[in-house]
Amino acid sequence: MSESRHALIIANDSYADQGLKQLNAPGHDAEALHGVLGDPRIGDFEVDVRHNLGAQEMRTRIEDFFADRSRDDQLVLHFSCHGIKSESGELYFAASDTQPRLLDATAISAQFVHRCMSRTRAGCTALFLDCCYGGAFSRGASVRAAGEMHVLEAFEGDRPSGGRGWAVVTASNSMEYAFEGGELTEGSAARPSVFTHAVVEGLESGAADRSATGTVTLDELYDYVYDRVREQNPNQTPSKTVEMQGSMMLAHSRHREPHIEPEPLPRAVQDALRSRNGFTRLGAVAEARARMASPVLPVAEGARRALEAVVRDDTQQIADEARRALDDVRLQPDPVRLDFGRVPRGTAVPPRTVTLRGIPLARHCAAHATGKWLRAEPSAEGLAVEVDTSAEGRLTGDILLKGVADDAVVHVEAEVVPHAVTPPRPTRPPTQPPPEHGLLLAPALASAALALAVTSVITFVAAAVATAYAVQDRAAAGTTGEFAVSVKGHGVLPLVITALVTAAAALLCGALARRRLSARRTRYTPWAKTTTRSMTSVARRCAVPVLVLTVLWSIAYNIVSKQW
């Protein structure tokens, strides 16, 4: 993600004042949220977690969090603590040293947070309040605070001065408590609150990506959290208020169904599928099956959907043929079970490959690993599977594959064992490797090739000059002279032969140099490689023209010497 993304999580579960009940969830809330927001594959936020701060520390950290921001910044502030209503109806967030009778001095007012949010220049801000403010509650549910409080009213008023705006999402509305779990009571094991658990679950699993776009927006997350919280406890209703232009993207989705916009079949094929003639429809099914194998996925998806319609609507014989065609798009992972065996803790294990077989549409799928220690990334062959060896023990998990037509599972196992510490071996004095003979042979051959090529050029130029003089002498002799005698007299033939031989030798030496360099590529320095390639290239460009010209000269000499 290109934006600068920052999250501040404030979790207060221990209070000095006896009138404020100790909470179980905030510490676990902070840990779980830090995991998903800080994961570069999900939230990619820079996360700061503050636990059991005093009022002055909270005030300072909150104001500093919103200060000195730019429009490229995206901010998330999460409170997990008591919410307290003053006698005048104002909302306060409890710090570890809050005294309910001195709220202005020892607690954080919602108006203070509102002012910080309104003044910031950040592009957009999301505030999550996992607090409660009054109302009825169900048996067995641990609640936070008391007294009726209209939470979102505390954040109404001035629009943000900079950026696109802000949004506030609360765990409950004005007449309800925020529950810490239907069975959670004092002294029980810590676990996230219902609200924060839904937030973490929606982001971590990708289930909040209801539009299947690969990203989770604030609106999508709220809709998911609302449904999940209401399922867990009908007495709790999350709420939100938004003062924002556009939508805020909170996270990447790690698990979503593959979506392909289909391209309709050509009109002729559609008409053939609707034909009254059964053989015509069978031919159209075959054509749709061929289009389904196209590497252009929208074309293939359009054909697949048309075949699915045939299975639903056509006669048994033609539907069976379409059903057999649809078997081509079933997921075919190979292998379906991976066992990494025993691996030492903390070591880097080479990834294993799961090959996805079949036509391109069958290989198009989304992969989701069920364990945090397991990772599956797309590769050229299919999937590259890696395991995290940071924790010891037996690891068992699955990679869930979601294709366009069906699902598949690849089972993965590994056993992480303690890293064996081997005693250091006695050191021996380093021995010099024996000198390698012929290491400079390629540059030497390239140098010889260049020298021969230059010699061939000079010799051919001399031959050309001598030939010109021979032509002048033959023209001056008139009918009594012979061209062959003039050429011999000026010594042209030895020069031409020398140019021909040196050009051929230059090409031979260059070829040997390149072959030597290719065969022993790792044994030459980059400078030697570059120099060898440069010299052989220049030699080839000089020798080839000379070789061609000497051959042409020889042909011309044989013709002219007979006629002149």
C-alpha cells in the first residue's frame, strides 16, 4: 500500500479506582488487533499499542498521534476501556488513574478526541470505540460502565478541516453495553470482546471483503461486524457515523472467491444452443467447451456459464455432454498432501510446489492457509507453500483452494524440532587452491582474433591498392598486355591470400574464445567476460567483410583475367 498508515491502540483493563471494574478483554483485544493491522499482507499499518496509560499520558499520546500529518496519511484509533458519562451527560474514556468524581482532570473527554480528529491534516481517520455506555444486559455477560449515553452525539459538529474526513464506529448504541463474551466473568481467561473479535475475524479471514475486490473498506467491515455481533448477542448493536468523502480502505483481503467478468458467447453459438435440432446443440456444446479452454479468462468464464445453463435446462443427453465438459474446470492440485517432515526450529525451509493442472480457467483460484504458520503464494507452476519454523511442535493445517467451479484442499504437515547445536570443528589453516591453468585462455584467444582481424583488414586494403595499380598498368599496355601478368607483377595474389587466411583465422579464434568463456563462465571475472565479448565482437565485424570481399575479388579475378 502506498499511503502512510498508522494505528494507535489504547487498551485499559486495570483501574486504581475501586468503582471501576477490572476488564478482561482489552489486553487480548490489543494483541489481536496488532496482529491483523500490523500484518503487511492485511492491514500494513504501523501499529502503536499503549496499555493501562494514565490520563495525562493518554492525552499526550492521542494529540501527538494526530499532529503533523499529511493528506497521504490514514489513521486508525482504537479504544478498549470503560466509557463514563458525567453528570452533565458528557462522554469520557477511562484511564488507569481515572477518578469518576474528577473526570475533567483524570479522564479523556470525547470532545478532546473529537477536536484532535477535526484538526488533523490526515487524509482519513477511523475511530473504533469498544466501550459501553449503559442499558440492559443479558445473563452471563460482563459489561463496561453504566448510565445511558448517546455515544455518536459526542462526535457530531464541525466537519474535519483537512483530508477526506473521519468515521466513528462504536461497539454498541446509546442504550446498550459492549459485551466481553457471553460467558465471560471476572477471573475467567482473557479473550477478545465480541466487537473486537468480529473486527479481527473479518480482516484476518478476508470474510469482510463482501464485494470480492481484494480489499476491505470501512463500510464493508462495519456491515460484517454488525452482522457478527448481532449473531453473538442480539442485545448489542454496533453503530457508526461518517464525515468522509469516499470510502476508507482498511486492509487487503487474504481470502476471497475468484471473480471473473464473463464475456458472452458469440451470437451464432448462442443461437445454436437454442436450436431445436439436438445435433446442432451438441455442436454448440463442443464449441463452448473449446472456448472454455481459452487462456483469455473472460472468454473461458463466459463459456463455462453457458455450459452450466445447458446442464440446468437442456435434455438429459445434451446436459450430460455439457456436464462432462464442465469437468475440465475442476481444481486439480498435485499433490494434495505435503509433509515437510522434521525441520529444525528457526531454519529457512525451501518452499514446496503444488502444481495446478488443467486448462487456464481450472488453474485460476484463490488460496487461503488455515494456520498463521502456513503460507501459500502464487507461482508459475501453481502455488509455492512455505512454513514458519519459529515455534516448536507438530504443525498440521490446510490450504483451502477456491476455484471458479469447486473447492479443493491441500493438507500440510510439518514437525518443528529443537535446533541441534553442533560443536565447532577444529579450524585448519586455509589452503591455497592449486593454480588453474588456462584461466586466461579466452581473453588470449579473443586478443589473437582481434589482431588477426585487424591484419586481414590492412592486408586487404593493400591488396585493393595493388589491384588498382595493376588495372592502370593493363590499361596502359593496350592489346599487348595481360591482366594476370599485371596482377602478378604488383604482388596482389599473396596479399589477397594473406587477407583471406587471417580473416578465417580471426573468426576461428573468436569462436574458440566464446566457447571457452561459455564453458567456464563462473571462473572468469566480470572484467574478463566483458573484455572477451567486446574483442570477439569487433574481430567478427572486421573479419567477416574481409572474408566476403576476398571471395568476391577471387571470382572477379578469374573472370577478368580470361577476358583481358
